[in-house]
Amino acid sequence: MQRIIIPRLGADKAWRDAARACLAAGLAPHDVTFGDASDGGLFDEVVQPPSIDAHDITVSKSFISLARSVVWHSDKDRFDRLYTFLHRAQRERRLMQDGADPLVQSLRNMEKAVHRCQHKMKAFVRFREIGDPKAPRRSFAAWFEPTHNTVEPTAAFFANRFADMDWRIVTPGVTAIFENGALRFALDLPKPDLQADAHEDLWTTYFCNIFNPARLKVDAMTSEMPKKYWKNLPESASIPQLIADAPARARAMADAAPTLPPVRTARVKDAATRSTHWDGPSEGMAAALSACKRCTLQAQATQVVAGHGPEKADIMIVGEQPGDQEDLVGLPFVGPAGQILDEAMSHAELDRAAVYLTNAVKHFKHTIRGRRRIHQNPDRDEIESCRFWLDSEIARTKPKVIVALGATAAFSLTGSKTAIKTRRGTFEVGRFGHPVLITFHPAYVLRLPNPSAQSDARKILIQDLALAASSVPRLASQ
């Protein structure tokens, strides 16, 4: 079998160029193998990559990203696996998306292992000063033992972070050397004789002081900080004692904890005694509502739109929120949906002047598109924040029947978010015992696609309003 030698330095580019040339020459995976000079087979014939134009060979960006990591794995078969994948991918164009393919799985696992090794290198390299501390550029060195060949692809991280000093990271294989702003690599340098310095004592003191014994999980710690790295970490000498002392230190922390009640206790007490509706004078409610900042909707609305109707009313009708026209005029149900409601009330023989009209939310929530203000549904927090004012209106008006128009009003009055279609035309018990008739919002009529459906919806709305009107005498006598 033909064997192409991939150098230990610059392996990513060397393998990429060789693989493209072999693929352009039509070599199958069983015709060629890749690797360094030390791990070849007995009958392998070392050859140079074919001299052939490989510009027509195309691969997906996702494979390029995968290969840039896998080439640094320590598995001696990594290049052959990549080439096998590359050869198959010329015929199986969606191979990269096949997560169940064993070859894809193995390459993804190798990629993940390389990324993890790079992360550990960034976390556990510890420099010691080897030059004159007073020199214009101070000099440092570190000894590190990576699991994979990750020095080359990770060295740029250190060059960017420590650009103002000279340093070298020596490993059993490749060494990264950064001097006078230039990065280079060397092979098989001896382990340097690195002496401890004062900085390590300071770092170890800091490490011991931020160690939290109450959150100690030894398995998790050794997973993120494997013991294979401990011998080169100055703080590792303190870890066994920190683990041994953790139970006693955690108990001491608990004993020393303050006995004062937590802040949330005061908040709970405050909430328990806070009024659920306006309990001030009726003439002050309008001003208080106008100044309300329980949610953020007042910031985008023109004005607050309070309920409108008699001080006492047998029937209260509750919608969702003001629309564009209501926001400008300051009264509920004066826009297109209000016209639908007026027509339905007229057919149901309900006098608008005798009905209290309001909304679950008092400000217009919208988004601006060009010159138009487009309605947006209020969210749960906004509905619950404004419930204070709806409850105040109910307490003041004392209706015998409440009509909930749509899902928002139904949720505010009953606390249930069940679909309106399954509840329409029925009475439910409100949060304070009031009978609540559920129906759809008149804006629903405007959204229907054809006149026939709109006509049917109008009839249903009239029917429900008539049911609410007819139930008032019965409820008044109870």
C-alpha cells in the first residue's frame, strides 16, 4: 500500500493538500494510507502525494471545520478515517448530516475530544518566570502534557492573550515558542527545569479562599479538572486538604449564617396585607389609574383607557385591551370592534348607556410598522398587573353578570386559559364568585375570512349577549 508521510508540524495543511491530490488521482481508501514515519506498516511504500490539479475537488464547509480539529487527534488512524469519509462524501453528498453513520459518529467524537483537550490546555497551563523580571520583555515557560496534538491549533490563543511577554509552552511533542511577537514551533525539546516563584503562593492563597466547601462535588471537580493535570498545577497541593476539611467548614458556615429573616419574608408580608383593588375614594381612582406604573405599557400608549358606564350596573362587559382608536379617544369600544359590539347589543336589546364597558388591560399594547400601530396581545404579567384595576371596577360597579369577551378577559376574570371555543355561551364562576358569561371578542368577527362566517359569528355574539341580559332578573332575585 502507498503511504504518504504527514509531518508532525503543519499536519492540517499537509494532510489537506495530500488528500485532495489523492482524491483527484482516483485513489481509493484501500490504496493509500497517511501518517508519520514511525507508525507505517511493514509492506507500505512511502510515496509523495500525486502531482495533479485538485482544484475541482469540493467539500462542504462543515467537513472542513471537522477535519481542522480531527487532524490534531492522537489516534494514528485519524488521517485514514478522514480520507475514507472524504472519498465517500464525493458520492454521498448528505453524509455529513447522517448522525447515525458509524464513521461520522467516530469523527464527531474525535472532534469533541480535541476541543475538550484545547479547553483543558487553556485552563491548566501554568507559566513560571524564567527570565529577568526587570527586562523589557519578561520571559516565562510552562510544561504541559496534552492528551492530543493540540499545541499548534491552540497556541494563537496564548499569543493573543500574552502578546506583551515572551513565553514557551513545552510538551512531550510539540513546543510553542513566542519571542518578540513571533510564534514558532519546535519538536521534542526536553522538559525545562521550572522553579516555583512568589506568584504561585499568591495564586494558591487566592484559590483556597474562593473554594466553597458547601458546593463541593468531588466527581464533578475531577471531571472538569482531571487528576492527570494536577502534578503541574501549583494549587493542586492544597486540594486534598480542602476536600478533607470541606464538611467541617460547611458546618461552620451554616452555624455562622445570619438569623435574620430573609428579605423575601418582608415582601411576602407586604403582599399579604396589600389591597387587591382600589380602596381609596372613588373620585381619586381615575387619577391613580392615570399614574399607574404597575407594568411598562403606559410608556408606549397615548393615554390610559378606563372603563365607562354607570356607577352601578347590572351588566359589565370586559374586553381585552384598548385598540388604536380607543387609545386616541380615551374611551373603550369606539373602534371597529366597538361598532360590532354596539350592533350586537342593539339586537340583544342591551342599552349601552346601562352597561359598564371596560377592558382587562387599560393601555394599548402595539408595535409600529411604518405609519400603522399593530395590536399585540398582552402577556400574562401585564394582565395580572392590570387585574388590580379591573377588580377595583368590579368592586365599585357591583355587576350581577359579567361578560368576558375573548381569552384575555376570560383569563383575567376566571384564571382559566382553556380555549374559548369549548367555553363559549356558558357561565363560569369568577375569581370572586361573580357569574361570568364567556363569549368571543367582537374583533374575532372582523378577522373571519368571508361574509358568511362573519354573519354566523354576529348571530352567536347576539345570542350570548341576550343570554346575559335575560339572566339578570333571575340572578337579582337570588
